[in-house]
Amino acid sequence: MQPVEIKKNIYWVGAVDWNLRNFHGYSLARQGTTYNAYLVKDEKTALFDSVPATHTEEFLHTLRSIIDPAAIDYLVVNHVEPDHSGALPKLVELVKPEKIFCSPVGKQTLLSHYHREDWPYEVVPSGQTLNLGQRTVHFLETRMLHWPDSMFSFLPEDKLLISSDAFGQNWAASERFDDQVDLGALLDLSANYYANIILPFSPLVQKLLAKIKELGWEIEMIAPDHGFIWRSHAAEIVAKYDQWSRQIPGRKAVIVYDTMWKSTETMAKAIAEGLIKTGISTRIMHLKNAHHSDVMPEIMHAQAVLFGSSTHNNGMLPLVADMLTYMKGLKPQGKIGAVFGSYGWSGEAVKQITEILQSAKVEIVVDGLRVKNVPTVLDLEECMEFGSKVAREIIARVPE
Ligand code: FEO
């Protein structure tokens, strides 16, 4: 990839990963991703972040087209996760940096990843600045966004925020800027990224947005470590982060299920009828067709999540267990839930799922519904009423 000048003397120099399809459990089946690094040329030249070890040569090729790595003075590590630091050993060898700037936790994390006591670390806690000549860099620790070591680098003279994982998306593309692609699709992928990466840290997002306001940073451009650079819609993505981190749901329900012989599926559809006729926007997701990371954005926007599973070997179906584990880890807040499923002789799945949802702080608002083998007409009427009951609970909680 060619470098792209994003501000005068500031360049995107990352790598595009067209082939990545699974980022530790997050399916990128549609888009791949980019690893963004930024080179700032000034009296001192600094390189912000890098790429995974797998993309080192491609990255160096891009970098060398505008600078000899040996001419770089400083490396800045905003985030140590290997998708942004894997190239570091090679870079340090070529650049021989005067200093490697990182957060206090960043230094410990770099040491435990690369075991190099001899690198010239310079720890920069929140509030510390770095003078590059015509411009300064202001550092702000952003712990748990997305790791404890994460930090932002803000360049006030350029009104540029280099934001690490925050405000990113996974979308491999030849374009670099938000106004070069469809904004709706970009925000949709940003929501998908938020639901799968940032969601558990939503209270910290609220604090971070308040901190940025308090600091009075005038941000014109946001350059994240994944995806597109926000040069025309920076305010929109910040507003979306404010909205998503508040976790205010819509009048919406998601029915997530797996089924053996379609009885649980038949129940799911009848329950959906009950929800829909009571005025709730409803999404049905069969886990054999929907990856858990595609379900999460739907859950993020919904007030209610309904889980269905046949009972299989005295338990729930494996894809349902997978979905519950994934969802619980992402800690969606303020959800209500309900559980249903068919069974042949023992029927433990409903109880087991209910217990897991309760442990994930999902409020169970209707008693679990089980049907033996194939649902009858009466059973399906009960399923519809089950859906209507959940709908009324949603309506009671979510203003129109
Ligand atoms: Fe893109 Fe937390 O790494």
C-alpha cells in the first residue's frame, strides 16, 4: 500500500489485511481489517503504532517509500496488543529509536511480550507531552480501551487524535477516509466493532468522553488503529460512542436459538409473532447461520434477548453455550430475557440457560417455556402469549 498524507507531514503507513476472518472469536467474514500506523515528520520524526509481525515486510515497504527507518527518532506505542506491536522487534532493530514512548502499564506489557529490558522506554503518564518541533503530542491513558496499556496521542496543532483501538472498524479497503465510503455502512461496522470489542468497557467510555471534554481537546480528525480515518464525520462517531456506551436499548427483541428437529425453531417463530403483534421490532437468529459476533450488535441495540435450545444430552445445544459464553464476556447491561425450548425426556436446557443468563445479570421476566417434542396448536398459542408477555415488559421499560 502507498502511504497517504492525512495532514501536512503526517502519513498513514499501515497495512491492509484482506484475508483476516477471525479476530479471536470476532468474525470478520465480510471485511478483513487494516492495521494503521502514523508517521509524523517534524524536527523530530515519530512513528505511532505498527502492525502484526505477519505484516512487517509489507509495512516496511510502505514506510521506506517515504523515509529511511533509520531517520525515525521516536516510536510511540499506544497499544501493545500484537496486532499493533508485532513489528516492533524488527522496527527497533532498524530504527534504533532514541526513545519508545508508552504508558506506565504499556512498559510492563511490552516487557512481558518482548522481554527486552534494553529498549529505550520512556513512560508517559496522562498529561505528559512530547515536543516534536512544530507540534506537540499530548498523551492520555485510556485503560481497558482496549487493554490496560492503551493510550491516546493528541496533536493539538493538527487537531488530530490518534485513538488506538477506539473509534475503529474492521474493514479492509483501498480507501483511507470516512468520506470515501458509504457512511451508513461505516457506522454499521463501527457499531459491530463496538459491540464485539468495546462494549464491556462502556462505563470507561463515558468517563473518557467526559475527560476529553474537560481537557478541551479540539478534535478535527480521529485516526484509529483499525479501519477508516474520521476526517469528515469525527463528531458523528464520538456521538455514537456516547450513545452506545450509555446502552440505551430500543423497543427491540432478539431471539437466538438452535434446534435439533425444528420444534424449538417453530417455537421461536411463534414467540416472534407474539412480540411483533405487540409492537416490538424482532430479529430471529438461528445460531447455525449467525455467528456469535454478528448476534452481539443486535443484542446491544435490543431491550430483550430470548434464548431457545432443544435439550440435547441433558443440556443445551453447543452453539447456544458458545453464544452465552461470548455474550456474558461482553457484559451487555440492562437487558431482560426469557428462555424456551423443546425436549424429549429430560428438558434441562431451559433451566441451565436461565441460570447462565441470571449470572450474566440479564433479568428473566417470564418463566421458561418448554414443549415436549413437537408443539401442538395450543403450545404455539402459548408461545405467542410468551412473546406478548416479553413485549409488554419491553414496552414498560422503553419509551416510544
Ligand atoms: Fe487492535 Fe486491542 O488491538
